Amino acid sequence: MVTEHNTPVCVHWNGSIIMKDDEVEYSIPPSASLLISNDDGFNAINERIVEVCAQRGFGEIVSIHGKLPKYKNRVYVASRLWPIHDDDTWKHFFRLAEREYGELHIFLDARRTSIVQPQISTYGGGDTHNCETFHNIHSNDDGPSTRYGGRYNPHTVEHEDGPSTAYEEEDDPDYEQFSGNDDATTNSDDSDDAHDTTWADIELEQPYVEPANRDNETIAVGKIYDSYDLLKEAVAIENIRQSRIFKTEDKHVRSWKAVCIYDDMCMWHIQAGNLLNTNLWKVKKYQPLHNCRVDYKRARNDRLMTSKIIASVIATKVHVDPDYSIKLVMQDIYDKFRINVKYKKAWYGRLIALERRFGNWEAAYNDLPNLLLAIRESNPGSVVDFQPKPTNHDGTYEFHRAFWAFKASIDGFEHCLPVVSVDGTHLYGKFKGHLLVAVAMNANREIFPLAYAVVESENTNSWSWFLEHIMTYVVRPNRHVCIISDRNPGILSAYQSVPQLKTSQVSKRFCLRHIKSNFITKFRSTELKKLCWQAGSTPMVSEFYQTMAQICATNENVFTYLNAIPRENWALCFDDGRCYGILTTNLSESFNNVLKGCRTLPITALVKATYNKVVQLFADRRRAGQMWRQAGFLYPQNIWKNILERSQKRHQCTIVPHNRTTGIYSVSIRDSPPVTVNLSRCECDCGFWKQNGFPCVHAYATCHFLEIIVDHLIPDVYKLGAYIRTYATDIMPMHDVSAMHDTGYVVILPQSARRSQTGRPQRTRFTNEMDMRPSRRA
């Protein structure tokens, strides 16, 4: 068993850094692995890295960077490069990266020494990324660096992201791994149940050739364009930059000529022709200079800036971020061309860019059955259900619902905590619809995706259908599970209509954050909001009644409102440990938040995104589990950190034995009132042990007093073996969708799912109290 807190470090060099969907990755596997202590400073780490590199013939280190997590609204969204050059930058990197990833990734710009020694790879296997499979964007944002001979000199590296004091630019959520503290009840109404939401680097579709950057493109005689549309687009952009307007003077099948709109006084013109038997167009004559004066009244409008040109201008950004907002589209067009485009034109421009990249929305619904079939046939045991509705035309069906769950996720759930968080969210693309997701929590208390569905809306029928599929195909028969959800009317009705949900093996819990949010909307009191959260999150029954008495004394209507909700559905102390201390639907909401960009895409691209991400997630976490096992850990990283924290706090406890035979002890922390610990029943009056399924600090102190190891009190679901078994099932490559057997019918979208084509496209979701981020004091 490991006796100190060591953190694995993957050291990469001799390759290239890759930015893939805002995620920092490396083109080859780690060149070396280290185990470091959290007490090690930068100089000690630097010495070890230099020593390891020198052994492999790399004696010159130009720069050191790390993979640093980025957060938005306390949710992990991406990663970025972080320059490491002194103790301050190292400590900031270590604190955030170790907490988020459980392991550190360091990238070196290393050079071989003049005497090249044979290089022996120490990488011992694991899962790697095939760079030919993924579309990678190589980052050129590392900035200048200073090269010198010998060892790495931290003082000569230029800052990539500003000085090291600018740490406040990043969200820095100090998450608790469990919902309650050992020696005091948490009063925070913003606590998160899981801090691992590494779903931002979603691979969407391959292969893909990135659109050409036309920012500096020039037109010249002899230049060839792939199509007439691209030629005309390039001419339009060039004229937009000059605040000029052109018109087509002559157009035939194989020739095109355009002149300035003031052709009687301007010499600008262009003439191009089609190359025989191809789609290529070649510029034959070109006069680039306008000798007319700019007519700002006519040229400043967006006449030439069509939605198709907007799509071409923003193509790269839409590929990187499909959720690229309309306001940013409008701002980018203004910054580049000083043209104010209308919202609707920008909306259609983004729509065209998404369609060029991810396919046609209408065609996607027709391709969906074959895609789901490919998932099932390539990974037997996966569950897919496509439900069309017949129309009045033979062979034509309307899309209704689709459900999919991967075999690897179904098998992995057997070794996760028996808690399922469900949530629904809007689709933001060309058509209406809702995405329903089910998410669990693994042995490391990280997000584990289970199942997905696209439905017409969040109503009783759709939620009943989705939850029935979860209980039938995902949850093993006779296994007790706790389902956490908001109080959506469709979900509440499903609880009463689905037979599997009415049995004693299913516990239902409502998200405490949603209760608090609805509470604030109704009563608008910050003090009562805190009391509501305190009542729902305390693991102690006595504190619950005490808090409810305070609420009643403050506002009797609030007391009545909360009492109307069954307390076992929202108060942690009456949960009997079924929810493992998970108070909210943060699991599924965080997953939905990261999938937000994919929710703007055609449905087939959305399904492929979930498949590709699960593939990558399993590979990454399988490798992490093996690394922890090789390092001697018996528990996953986050659980081991909690064990260390409780072990350190045990020294603050005073233990009084009452009955050694039955295992009853009295434990107090400093001046706090004593609590009773019953080791034989795995209980403590603080409530934490029972509600979280994990020994509290009082139990650790008692075991230390008795000189016994606490390991036998930790459930198997929290151990490293369960974590590794969670990701044991392989996810096989998906079969070619085009090779699937034709279904023999056409799938169309119902008219009710089509968005209005008149007026400005409306926002599909409005913010409430839950979306408001609390302000920070300087």
C-alpha cells in the first residue's frame, strides 16, 4: 500500500503538441513516466526531468509546458498550455491539473545532444491515439522561446499567457468529493458532486479537411479555383475588403466576367473560364485596382456579404466550436470587414457552415437508422431503438424518437455507484427536439455516460419511454438504483406510470439545486435559500429539524412549501445512503453543458460525437487505471486523496471506548460535541458514513486508535479494481454506415419539429437563478 501521496506524471517530448477541439494532446505516447510528491518544488521536478531526458539522449530542454484545465461556470470545458518556469507556475499547474486529471501531462521542447545515444522507450503500453484517425489542429500558439545549450533555464522562457500572477483568469472551483464534511455540515449551495467532466474534446466526424484560411488570399491571373462558387466567393471577399461592389457582366457555362458596379468610370474587372471536363475555374484576366471613389452609402451595407460568404469566413471557428454564438459571428464579421450584418443573416451563415461541415439536417434523419444499426452490429450488446411514425405516403415515415446505449457503458455501469442522474435539454440546430441523457458516477466519483435519446419534447410519454429503456436494458435486474432528476412534470408522471420505477428497488431523489432554484423564484429570499440548502444537505437528522424550525419561524409559507415535498426525496439525512451523497443532477447537467456544441448539429453528427467520445474516454481512463495500479495504489486517485485527508484529520480527534466488543466509541474533534461511532454497524452519528457509503473522519480516528487498517470498511465500489473493471469492455470500431443494409423506407422530419422561417430565430432557453454565477470579491 502506498504510504504517501504520489502523483503520476507523463512526460512527453520528441513529438508535437496538438490542439484538438480545444483540448491539448500530444502526437505520440509519453516518453517517460514519473511519480512525484505533492511537496516537490519546481527545481526538484526540473532536475528529475533533465536526468530522464539525458538518459535518452536529449540533453537540451528549451521549454516546459503543462496541460492545464479550463473551467466555465465551475464546469470543465477544455484545456490549454501552461508555461512552467518557476515555483509559482508549477504550484498553480500542479494544484489544478492534479485535481482535474489525477495525473500530470508535461510537454518538453527537447533537443538531442551532439552525441546521440540509443533511445529506449519506457512507455509500457496502454491506450494511445492514432493520429491518422483523428483530425488534429496543430497549435502555433506556443509563442517564442529562447534556446540555449545545456539544461532548461526557467528565466529565459517568455510567458505564453501573461505573467504568472494572472491566475484569477481561470475558474478555480475547490470541489468537495463528497456532499458533506466530516466534522461539520456543508452550507455551500454551489457544491458539485463530480469534478471530472472531460467531455469538451469531442471528436465529431472524420475525415475532415479544414477549410482554407482566406484572410490573406489574393486573386491573380492563372490561379485555379475548385469551383465557380469558390471563385465568386473569393472575388466577393476581395471587394468587400475594399468597400466596393461588383456585378456580373457576362456568364456562360464555361466563362464568367465581372466588372465594377461603376463600370463606366472604373477599370476593375475579372474574367475566368472553366477548364475542360472539370469543375475547376481559372482566372484569365484580372485588373485588381478600382479607380472609382468609394460610395460609402452603398458599399457599407452587407449586400455582398451573403450568408454563404459568412459561412466560409467562420468555417474554421465553427469546426472548432459548433456552439459558436451568433453574436460572435456578427462581431467577427464586423472586426474583419467593418460590416454590420443582421442577426438572421448571421444565423443562416452559421447554419450553412454547420451543414457544410456536418452534413444536411434533413438527410441526417434518413441516415440515422443505418447509423444506429452500425453501432449495434459493430458492438454487439449495444441497445438502439429507432421509432418512426407512419405517414400517408407508402414507404415514408416521420422521425419520432431514438435511443442508444453502448455495450461498454452498460457493462461498465455494473461497477459504478448505483446512482443514475437524468436530465433533458433542447436541441439548438435547424429543427426542434430534446436530448435526454442518463449519467452515472464511477469509483473515482467521475462522470460515466450511460444512455442517450432524442425525443420530440420533455413530456410524460417521452420520459416514460426513456426511463423504461434505462430500467429494461441498462440496469441489471434486481439491482437497487437511485434515480436523481429535477421535478419535471413528465418525470413525475413517469415515476407513476413505469412499472419498474414503482418497485422498492428504485429510489427517487429530486435535485436539491432545482428545488432551491424554484424556491428562490417563488419566495426570493437569500437567507431562506441558504437554510433550504442546509436542510437538504445535512446528513444529521437533528440538524435538519433544527433548520426547518428556523425556516418555519422566518416564513411559514416556505415551511409548508418544503413540507409538501416528501423529505426522503430531497433531504439527505432521510435518504438512507441510497444516493451516496449526490445531492444534485450536476452529473447529467455538466454532461449536457459540454455537449452543448453538439446539440446544434444534425442528429447523426450528435450520435457520432457520443460514440467517439466514449471511445476516447474509455481509452484514457483505462490507461489511468493501469498507471495507478503500477504505482501501487489500491484506490482511484480521488478516493485516495480523501483517504489521506481523513487520515491527517484523525490526529485532531479524542476517542473514548465504550464497548470494544460491540465496537462502540465516542469521538470528538477539538471542542466539538462528541459523536458515537459503531464500527460493527458501520455507522456514525455525524451521518456522513451512512449517507456517503464512505468512512468519516471519526471512523478513521477510531481505527487509528485501535491500530487497525480502515481498508476493510471501504466498500468495493470505491476501490481501484472496480474502476478498472468499469472500463474493461472494448469499444470496437464502427462499421461503415454506407455498407449497412438499406432500411427500404424514407425518414422525414414532422412539420411540428421545423422551426419558424419568419422573423428572427428565437432563443430556445431562458436563464433563471441556477444560471447566475455568484460574484467574487477581489
